[in-house]
Amino acid sequence: MDFDRRTFKAQSRQIKKINGWFSHHSHAFWDLLLRWQKQYMAPGHLVEIGVWKGKSSSVLAYLKRDEEELHMIDPVLKEEKVSHTIVKVGGRLPPNLHFYKRSSFNMID
């Protein structure tokens, strides 16, 4: 997956509109890291704890491979809102997204 400056800028504009703590620098770093992972065939599932409105989850969802899973955990998770954010930023709702409305502590069984 080659870097597309136009797509990155469009995503950055969308991400900037979402409340949260995911900075432009974090977006650039995650974009670089996950593109490297795809290029060098280093698959792996992703977990985000503390999803809130899906600001950083949207970048993870956009850049993950379809066969990779993204697990999103938050005690006040609003799946519909996060799904909307993912589509708004990435253009689609990719497969293998898992939403957990609970504390990360309660994920350990």
C-alpha cells in the first residue's frame, strides 16, 4: 500500500473534526507503521483500549488488512457512533471489527 498524500490529507481533515486525543503526529506515525507492516507482510491483530468516539480506531480500521481483527474496548462504547466515524474517515466499514462495551479489566477471563 503506497502512501497517498491526498488520501492522508483528506483523512487528517476528517480526523481533526472528531473530539479526542489522537494528534496529527500520532496519525502520521500510525499511518507509517501500519503501511510498513502491510508492505513487509507482518500481519497481526489490533486492540484499542479507550475508543471513545473512534478517532484513532478509524485509522486502525482503514489501514488494517481485511483478514486482521480490530478489537475496540471501552466501558461507554457507542458502536454506532464509532462505526460512523470509521466510515467517515476510511470510506467503508471493513470486516473483522469487534466492539466490546466493558472495562478492559473485565476482558480478562
